Amino acid sequence: MNDFIARIRKSYRHHPVIYNILMAAIAVMVTAWGTLLFLDVWTHHGATSVVPDIKYMDYREAIQELENSNLEIEVSDSVFITDLSESLRKKMEPGMVLESWPKAGAVVKKGRPVYVTIVAYSPKEVVISTPIDNISSRQAVSVLQSLGITNVRLVSVPSLYNDNVERALYNGKTIGVGSSLPVTATVTLEVGKSAAQEPVYETDDTVTVADEPTGDPESDNSDNTDNSEESDISYDIYD
């Protein structure tokens, strides 16, 4: 053993460059082997699990089921169901798993996440970023529908301008740019409706409103008599 060590020392003194190259190569191989061994342990190389069937399972139960299979869970999406009948909607309670990926029965590595889509606990909230008042009712409805709000009520209110949205209300409160509300909200739009103008009668030089009293009854009678005699006078009615 001592002779072997003496020979190594002697060769190192005569060939130091070759000796250093050899030691570096050994160090690289040991490092590579250690790295591969660490990756095998870290990535569970050769260790697999079968994805259990967690569809229509409660989220908390799904977590436990996946942990028993050495898998993790991650929520990729949530949906709030409104277009089903009341009986079906009650069966799909908040937190229920609707879809999972990879699918049930798939063979995957241990520790990998399974992505799920669940029933949302509350409806999606949207923020109004475009004015919905002082525009036409058609434009306001279009803005709300683009945000996903489909429950819109139109209520006529007195206004100087026809079809102008005077106010937008949710739960009795005025809403506008920056307001946050659920997509299931019912929004009430107060749409203006102008009052009809009173008819105006025009003769040669005199303009009178139809509802305006003429004053003296005798003068009115005399005017009526004169008008009955002058049958050639025409009246233009302006709305």
C-alpha cells in the first residue's frame, strides 16, 4: 500500500499536468452521478400513481383522495352555474369538482398536480369601465351584456330627451364607471321619455296655445261669430 502511494507521488512529480486532468475528470463524473441520483429522487423517477376519479366530489374530499394517491390538487378554473334548472343547480353545490386533468385512470408521476374545475362559491364580479348613463338605452344594454350582465330592466321616466339613460340602478343604488357587481345582478335603467308638446294654433299674426283661456267671454263669443262667418281662414297645427 505504501509502495502504491509512493508511486502516485512520484508520477505526480514527473507528470503533474496529466495527474490534474485525471483528477478533474474523476470529479466531473462523480458530480454528474450525484446530480442524476438527486434528480431521480426529486422527480420520483420510476414511481407512478393512478389518478383517482374525483369528478362530482367535494373539493375538500378531492384533496384527501389525491393525497392518498401521492398527488396534489390545483384549481385551474371555477364556474358559477346559472342556466340550469333549480333542481340540478342544487345538486351542484359550491366547491364540487366538475372536471379534472389528467383524467381519472391516467398513470402519472407521484407528486404531480391534478388540475380541476370547480363550481364557484360566488358569482363572478365585473367592474363597469364604460359609462352606461347619458347614452341611448340600446348602447347601455350592449355595454352590460358585453360584461356578462344579461338581466336588464328598462323603466321609463320623464325627461327632455327620448331614449336617454338617466340613471342605472342596482339594488336601489346608482351605479356607473368603477362600480363592481356580480354578473347575476339585475340592473335597472331609467330611460327618458319626453312629454308631448301642446298643440299651437297659428293665424295670420296671432299665435295662441290651445289650452290658454281667451279672457272676456263676450269677446270670445264675438270672435266665434266672426270666425263662423269667415270660413276661408285655415289653421296650421304644429306639434
